[in-house]
Amino acid sequence: PAAPVPGHMSVDEIRNASLGDIIGTAAQDTQLQLIKTALTKYFKDMPLMDQRAMLAAGTRFCVHGEGVSQGAKLGAILKGAGPVMQKMLQGLDPSMFAGNPDFQLALGDMKDKLAPISQDVIQAYLFDVVKNSNGQIKGIVVDKALGAASVAQALKCTITYANGTTKDAVVKILRPDAAMRAQREKRVFEDAAREVGNGMELTFQGQFAGIMEELDLRKEAENVKIGNRVYHHENRKDYSKPALTESYGSFSNVHSMKMVDGIEPSINVMVLEQVQGNTLENYLRDVGQLSRETADIDTLDKLYDDVKGKYEALVNLAYMWTNEGLFAEGFYHGDIHKGNIMTSYSWDMTEEMKANDPGKGITLIDFGNASKLNKAERANVIQVVAGTATRDAGLFAKGFRELLSADSRAKFDAAGNDLKEQLAAIFEKGTLQDTAARMSAALKLMQREYQIEVPGPIHNFLESQRRLQVAMDETLSTLDAIEVKRENMGGVPTEYKPGSMMKCITDVVKQHLYTAMKSIGAGKAKDCYQKIKGELEAPEALPANAIRV
């Protein structure tokens, strides 16, 4: 049930409240309320064909017998929902549903375990690829289905060329009804957003636009090409500078998926180079299980070194992601969760195998959700991020206002000094480690009390950062668990000091201090850098209960 939403908070009330109190509970979260409100309308307001699709999924994915939980039934039905509902559900934190593991599992399945596209449709699309190859391709054979998600399905295929050579590839095919279903869902979510209020109408408009962009694989193909350029160390001289490699090592452990040369993408089909290995999600699950089961210290040592290597690659990715998004091209992968990072099971490889492993380190896949900030947006996002990290409410407000729509900007201005004083009270709280909580508290307060939307560039950037942070946290947690078991079995303790997302951001700002000066002013840029650097170098000053960024 929806929890009571806090009313207007005075400056004194904010000063006496914790950041968690200002943010509110999960039940008070406006995004969750949007999804919950849409769910109450969804089935009855969708057309008959979509109702049938949901009931068919309920039958396909769940045995409706005695003892089957409501979570399992609902999860199965929602696997037949449209791409908008499924994308919204995928964005939720699964830990919120820890009390209902069946529904939690169904949410995870929506990433790649949905109903497959019919074989007739797949063969028709593959025939088009062959026909449009100007005689270069003789045929394409499907070897294995890799996963079916809300908007597309991936297939491992063998391409046979006219000259007799073959190539392993991954073919991604868009669901033929995805765009039409999304348009039918739009009205349901718009009605729900109006009912929820709190600026959710404009927030949803931005989310919907992003989903629709994913429904044209030509756009994703262009993102793949950009991603392969910006997330490849050899294309950026900055990543080879001694000052940087001294702290981060070689950036050669980060890779990005590639298009197959000579095959042009269409709206519905794109052909990609095959990436070796498995997802980071599966890797961490398997490593965790093996580390718990083994009683061999040598195996634990190998697992530790391997997971440490993956974490270091994630830290390098965090640096590249921040650098490219804020200062270089403004481009960033918008959905870096564990299922969109590929890696190899390297712990049982010989040194020769590791040296020849094309998937060593990590490889980014799935660029359907990627964004590119223009120069003005980058400057404003820098102000928002720097202001939040250094507790400068004025700097935050300056960048935030410029990112708002005309309607929300008018509301922001009308709030005047009341809002400025509330933001200042929020920004007095916490340390560097509470940056994310400060940002969330400010955004929630503006949504609740002034109906101000979360601007698209802020929402997308923060969501992307959060997902990458989760991948880093869970990898580090796996590493910590292995280290504890190693020490309990008499292993020599390590003195590993892992990097962090905030250190990456600080180093990026340092590298681009001149650009930051132009965005926020020389004095502000230097002040922000010194504040962040000072807190990072004094971890003992952080309270034990600091909220992780």
C-alpha cells in the first residue's frame, strides 16, 4: 500500500530530519507509485489482444495450481505485458521484493527470459539480411537462442559467405509488435502519471521517449559504433598517460561490442560480432557458489585474483564512463547492469589461454539505452554533480534549473527563496559518501512539494551511474567474501585497496579542471576538487553509518 507522503517540510524540519526521512520510504517513491498506479489500470485498460497476450504468458510461464504464490502468478502474467511496463519493472531494485522471491525471480527473467519471437518471423528477417547483402552472404543459420527480452531477441548464428568462409555472429531482432504495443501502453501510463502528480507527467514523457528510441535498431547500431570508439583505450590518448596508468593500470581490460563489417542494420535487425564468455551476473553467481563449496586454498586464491581483475576492470570502466559522459563526447551507455557486461571464467585457464583470451577483462554489450549530452547539458550536469558532492546548494540549483522544461522552470522560479532555503538545509547534511542520498533528497522534495520533474539528462545519468555502482558493489562483495574465507583457512591476508566510483569522478574532474572551470568558474572548480580530494584522503573521518554513494 502507498505510504503517507510527507507534507511541506520547513527548513527547521529538514535540519532535524535525516536524509532518509526526507527521501521517504520505498512506498513513497514517485516512480514506484507510477508503476503501482499503472498496474491497477493496466489489464483492464489495455486492448483485448494485449490482455490475451498476458493470459497466454501466465499459462506459459506458471503452473496455476494449489500452493503457487501470487507473486509467481503475477510475474508470469507480466511477462506478457508490453515493453513499457517491462522496462519500468526492470528499473526497480529487486531487493525491494525480498519477501516475495517468486516475483523477484520474475523481474529478473524479464531481462532475457521472455517468450521467443516466432521462427517464421526470425527466418523472414534473416532472409532479408541475405537478400540485401548484394550476393556477399550465402546463408545464415541459427545455432542457439541467447535470450529474449522486452524489445528484442538475440540469436547466436553462423554466417556463410559466398566465398565459402564462415563467421560466428550474434543477430539481434526487434519484436515486430514492440512499437505498436508501446504506443498502446502510453495512454495507461500517462493516466497513471497524472494521478500520481509530483511532476511525473513530464518525467514519464522523457522515459517514454527513451524507450521508443530503443525500438529502432539503426539507432542502437550507431550507439555500438560510438561505444566501440569511446570505450576503447587505443582511441583515446588520455588513457595512456603515465599519471593515469599509474593509478588505474592499463585500460586494455575494457572492451565494447562491435558490428559485423559489411552488414547494414535495419529498423528490425542488426548483426554483431560474437562476444566470448558469460554475463557478469552469471559469473558472480558461479564464482560465489564455487567459493562457498571449495575447501581448497589454491582454488580460493585463483578465484580471488580473477574477481579482483574483474573489479579493477569495472573501476576502469567507471572512469571511462564518467570521462566520456561529462567531458569528452558526452556519450554514455545508459544501462550498465550485470547482464550487459560480458566476461570470461578465467580462474581455470592456463597463462597461455589467458593471454589469447579475446574476452579478457570485461566487454560492454546492449547499447539500446545510450545517451549523448550536448555541450550545454554536460556543463549543467557537471554543476549538478559537483554541487551535490561538495554540498553547494547554489551550484546545484544553477545547473538543475537550466535542465528543466519551461513549465518546471517556471515552478522552480515561483518557489523562490523557500525552495532555496530548503535545498541549502538538505545540502548541509552528510559527507562525500552521502552524495547520492543528498541528490535523491533534493529531487524528491522538489517533486513532492513543487511538482517539478526530474530532467531527462539528470534522471538518465543518475540511473546509469546507479546500475554501474550496483555491479561494482556486488563484485566487491564477492571479492570480500572470498577474502574472508581465505583468511579463515589460514591464507595470507591481502592489502588490496579497491578504487571507487567517487574517486573516478574526482580524477576525471582533476584531468579536466580547465573545462570544469569554464562550466562552473575557476574558483568553484578548484574548490570542488580540493573538497572532494580532501574527503577521499581522510576516510577515517567518515561516520560508520555513512550512506554509500
